[in-house]
Amino acid sequence: MEIDKLRFDYPEEPKILSLLAAYGMYASKYTLGLEFYKMLLAKDERSFDGNLGIANAYRAVGDDMKTYEYL
């Protein structure tokens, strides 16, 4: 899959981490999305996509209190 090649070629690129996290969410692999959002926020804690995405991921896995930390 092309996304795996991008992850291999650019493992630390925030745009790729964001793409992988969004893929995890759209594929209903919420814990995968959550992990990539954590990696993205470790690189850029002010990332709008990262903060909104991780809030959505925490909501999807049922951790509502954690959701509010990122909104």
C-alpha cells in the first residue's frame, strides 16, 4: 500500500503522521489513529489536526474525559 511506503520513507514527517492517523480513524482502527495522533503531537503539540484528531480518537474509544483535554 502506498501509505506504508510514505511511512517508511518519511517516518517523522508530521503530514504523514496526520495522514496515517486519519486513515486509522476512517478505517475504524481507532487505537491506531490514536497512536499516530500521539506521535504527531509529540512533534507539534499545537497542531490543530493533531489536537482535534486525538480528541475524536479518544471519543471513539470511549474515553470521554481524555477527549476534553484536547478541545
